[in-house]
Amino acid sequence: MRNQRVAHRYRLSVGLVLGLFGAFGSFWLVELMNRAGEEMQAGMKVNEPDYIVENFSFVRMTKTGQPSYIISGDKLTHRPVDDSSDIVKPVVRSLSGDNPPMDIRAQFARVDQDNTRVTLRQDVRIDRAASKDSREMHLATQALTVYPEEDRMETNQPVRLQFGDATATGTGMQANNATRQVHLAGRGTLVYPPRGQQTK
């Protein structure tokens, strides 16, 4: 009889202990799942935009207080996770001192690296007016990375470039608007009209 009571108490104690472990285990599992859910939601919130601006215009100034370039577009979406901005139908106007202004257009752009890099894609076009020292320039490509403060740009995509009446094509390009140097890479063509047909 006594052995039966001891065995019963032992089974009851073991059952209580197992029940407590099960309760604590379930509580710990629920807490773990809640924390994982909160972390996932926090990650989603961090990646969400903190502001969206439509029909905007942004002016970047130089250290001397002069306008360096202007970025405008139909819509700007800023994401705080990496301090980047996505732009729909961007227009970048480079204002580089004595050099003629240069307008860059595309369907989409991303601005990052503390607003010092602009990555453009789809139907990228560049137009630079003629000046007393250089002819007008037009460029067409599908992707282009612009560094406005350094007044340079580059791409690894096919490029069509027109200087006055001369036309050149290539795959890949590096250009510096400040020094007016352009390097076309890969196989390409150069069409230069006869001297008598060149536009003065």
C-alpha cells in the first residue's frame, strides 16, 4: 500500500515537472516566434520608404555655394535603410562652371552614395549645347552611371555618341565633361563627314 502511494506520488511529481517543462517550453517557443515576427516586421519597416515626393526638384550646391547640378523628376522615393532614392523619369542638369550645361534624361534612376552617384537606366539620353570651344553633343545608351560632383560618367552598355556632324558607336564608355575627354571601348564605328560638309 505504501509502495503504491509512493509510486503514485512519484508519477504525479514527474507529471507535474514534465507539465511545467512543457508549459515553459511552450512559453519560450511563443516568445521566440513573437521575437522573430517582430524582427521580420522591423526589417520590413526599415526597407519601406520614409517619404515619397512627386514632381520634385533638388539642387546640389558646391562648397563655395554655387549650384553644381539639379535633379528633377516625376516621382522620388527615399529609403532610409541605405539612404538611397529611386526616381521615375529623372532629369539631371549638370552646371559645371564655364562648361556648357548638360542635360541627362532616362526612364529610371537611383541616387546613392550620399547623393554623389546617379545610376540611370532605360532610354538614357544626354544633350550638351555647343559652346565657343566645343560642338554640341548627343549620347544614347540603355544604362549610365553619373558622378555629378566629379563631372564624369561611365557605362558598359552599347553607346551612340554624336559630336557635331560626327557619329561614333562602341560598347562601353568613360567620359569626363570637365576635361572633355571621351573613351569608347569595344568594337564600334566612327562616321565623320567630309570637311566641306561639316557644320561650322
